Amino acid sequence: MPWVRPAFPGAKQTPPPALCAFVMSADMHTRKPHPEFNGLKEQGCNFNFSCPVVDLWGVLRADGQGTCSILIHVHGLLPYLFARIPTYRGPVTDDVIVQDCFAALKARSIAVVKLEVVERTVVYPFHPEAEKMVRITVPNKQTVEAVEKSLSSGVKIESAGLLWKTEPFETNVDNQTRFFCDLDLSSGRWVEIPRGAYQVVTHQKAGSTSLEVDVHHRQLTVHKPEGDWQLIPSLRILSLHIVSTPARGTLAVGAILRNFGSGEEEDAKACWVLSDQKDLEPPPGVEAHLFGAFTSESALLSNLEKSIGNADPDIIISYDMHSTLLDRTKFRASRILHSGQSGAKFGGRVSFDILKLEKASDKLSLYSLSALTQHYLKESRIEVNCATLEREAKRRPGILAKWSLRDANFTLRIFERNQMLSGQIEMSRVTGVFINTLMDRGQSVKVA
């Protein structure tokens, strides 16, 4: 299989074709409102606030679109909270309530996007019957805090001559949880975007995906994992293994790229090694353009970063990712890795740490890669200590490249043998969260 991911074939069509994508991971950030797909413009607001944007990373359906990756910027999702309506003397219409409440908050210099009267049931303390409330939509989380503070202290409604004082609801819900619940979105879900309902990002792209688009959240159709929508498409999995020691001068990286679920048996292999030898031969199975011997660690990591971007994997797996990639090579890999609660994150890619998953799922006496290889694959793997690695790095640096590819292969086979991908996707569908949340919080996310 080719190392470089194919480009999206329908990028030049006018209007762009309809899209169907399998969502793998998500992230959220704030930025200036999109000129077309934003929740402020549609409400007639001219606020110059930064608004939340949800990024969805996934894979396009294979029918005519290949195995292309996609990054979807979802706009128009704005935070909101609920408050009990003011107590009027006598009957009053919903329009009057909205008008009075809006004017009262505006008098406090609070930027409010929209107010509407809705019916909601209070869960804590529980009230069996729904009651009327005001849903207050604001541009960002900071404004939620301002509204909460004002309502708690009391807001005077001049036109009605009363004080609107109440404790608002859902002020402590983070935007990411709120939006994903509203969209009913998690890893393993399929989403559809109609033809011509999005804009293709061509300049200042945020990722290395085959296609990057902007879209309003109302144009997204999220399908429940039922029937044909339970299928898992072909995904590009990159098994990465670093052979290194705490001392500088010993570093080799082996990578195996595989199309999971496509039926292709041939893998793409790449290797990078730190060596002064210019005539170093690539290991068996590695093409010359996917092998590199570098004299400096910075050059090696720079080339590794570029190669991972070209491969554009959907999933990156490794053994003991936190220790190997962060602790030992923290000063080296800080350019391309970002430390998280449970390990490394690669810009929208789902990362699996085989060691962490095994400790959470199986009770074994040993969890070393050699022990896992013997237990699951019934094969032997020789452990190599740091002293041997440092000695061989000077004598035979090519052997480090072979060892890194060997361990990357063992990691990939254990990952597939234990069906870790399908297990995590199904768990995400059941709990309604994304795989990266499961990796960070584990089983506790189901009772949170």
C-alpha cells in the first residue's frame, strides 16, 4: 500500500459532492466567528466574540471517495443556560417575557444572542411536572458566568417593576459535553453533509487530512449505529515503536502502516535511525525512500514528523507510549508530541497504548512486550537492555532499525488479535463518548 494517503477526488467538483464520514475523534476550540457558518449572524448579532468550534476527525465512506480522511469544522454551536421566568403580577405572554428579560440583561452590558421560553423538568431537586423557563443563549463560556452572577444577585426588570433573582441551571456543563450530547455524537458514528452545504478549506488548513471543510451544525445528519450504520470503514493504522535509551545518541524508530479492514495484506514499512554511517542499508521490506539515517536527533524527528503527516493515519498504536515516547525522549519528541493525561496525542489521531489497554482488560503476571507476545502470539521476543542498545548503536546501528520494526509488528499483531479497535468503538457507542475520553478516563466515564 502507498505510504502517502490519496487526495480527495471530488475536491474540484462544483458544487462539492455530498459527504458521508465515519467519526473517530473530536476536539473543540474557540475562534472568531466564521463569516457564513456562525450562530451570531443568523440571530442578527454583531458581537466580535470568539465562539466555540467543534472539530470532527474521521474517514470518508469508500464508495467513490477512496479511503480519504476528513476534518470537519462544525460552527454555530453556542453555549446556553436556563433560568426560571420572573414572577409577574397576572398573566403575561412569552413575547413579553423574552423582551423584558433581554432588556434587563442588556442593561447589565451582557452580550446575549437569543432568549426563548421553553418547558423543562427540574431533575435536582426533582419536580415531576415541567415548568416554564427562559433559555439564554450566549456567545461563549465567559458570558455564561456573567449571566449566572447577575441572576444570582438579581436583575431589575424596569418595565414590570420587579426583581428577577434566581439560580440558573446548567451553568457548570462544559461546552464539549453539552454539544456532543445535543448532537448525539461519539466515536463510531456516521455523519452526512448534503451536497453544497459546506465550504472546502483550501488555505491555512488546520490538519493534514485529505479534505477539510467548514459546515453549520444544522447541516449535519448524525446516524445512530443501527443496521448498515454499524459498519466500520477501512482505517489506516500506524504502529510506531521507538528504540531508545535515556542517554543521547541511541534512537531508532520503526513504523508499519496497514489498512485495517480493506483486505490488503501488504503493509508499508518505514524506519528512521540515528547513525553516522552513510552507507547504511534499509532493513528487509523497507523501501529506500522510507528509510533514513540521520546524524542529528533534530533532523530525524523533523523527518519523522513530516512522514507521519504524509501517512495521515487514523489511528496510532504503540507499546508503553507514555514512557517510551515521553519520558525517555521528552527533550527530543516535544516538537511533535503533546503530553496528555494518559500519554501522547497526535493532532486528531486516536492513539492506543497497548500496555495501558492490557492492564485494564486482562490480569497477567507480566505486561512486558515480551510477555504479551508470548501469551497472545506464542512467539519469543528477546529483551534487550539499555547497555546492549548503547553498545549496538555504535557497532551496528542497523540492528536497532530491525528491532524497532520487529516490535512495531508485534504491537500491531497484538492489537488486531485482541480486537482492540472494535472493542473501543463499541464502548464509545454504548457510553456516548469519544475514544480519547475512554482512554483518558477509562471505565469511570460510564458512571460520571
